[in-house]
Amino acid sequence: HALNEWDSKYSGGVNWRQKIDTQKGAVLATELKNNSCKLAKWTAQALLAGAQQLKLGYVSRVTPTNPYEHVVLGTQSFKPKDLAQQINLSINNIWGIVKMICELLLSKADGKYVLLKDPNKAIVRLYKVPLNTFEEEEEGNPAEDDEENEDKDDSENEISPIAAVNGPEIVK
């Protein structure tokens, strides 16, 4: 996985190019503060997959104005269990969340669902969507399809949450 340096002049963070060799811990601590969810996700994925090692790469733009050229400043390897302890990620909590989501989905009727985390709140919402959602059309003229969809009632396309998970409780 790769952590991307953001221009430290604007973020008030650590300049990776100056600190990566001598203070990797400070760089990681800053990333844990700013991207804790990303690091927790990667660590949880490694734990659930049974991986023996997780490697993080520190990537920066060659120049701040060029979004196309990057350089790897350094890498760091971790044992997923050790990194989980370092970032206070509970393995039991990870499996508890997986179990809760599975139980929630098993309690619902057959269909297609989307699980989305609210970006501004500690809440995850489950949406039931039409079966053909996210499927590409293989045949037909897109212009004809657009005309057909204009005649349909817009209320059919509205999707509202059927459940929300806020911490340990499920809101229905």
C-alpha cells in the first residue's frame, strides 16, 4: 500500500524528504493522525486475509505541481498484528463488525445492497438498490434508453437507507 505525501507547506505536516530516513516514526505518526481510517483498513484487510507482512510505501510527487510523476521515498514493513496493536485496532472488534454486517444482510430479503460509510459521521448505511444497478448495458442505443427513462416516474429511482449502523447498535 502507498501513502501519498501532501504538500507539507499547506498541511502543517512533516516534510517527508527531510525526515523519511532519520524519523520514519514521526512520518508514520503524522500519517496515523491524518489517515487513521486508511491505515486501519489496510491493517484489517491484512489481518482478515491472514497475511504475514504488510508493506507501506511512502510516495511523493517529483515536483508539487506535476501530478503524473512520483518517486518512492521509502518503504516500511510490519507484521499486521504488531501494526494493529500500535494503532489500537482490536482484532476481536474487526471480526465483530464482519459478523454484525453478515447478520444484518442475512436478515434482509434477497436482492442487491450497497453499504456506505457516511464521510462526516461514524455511521454506516445499508441501501437496497434495484437488481440492475451497476450493470453495464450490452445492447441498445444509449440515446433511446435515455428517452425511455425520461417517461418513467422519478420516484422509482429514489433510494433510501433501510438500516444504519452507529457503533454497536443497528438503527432501522
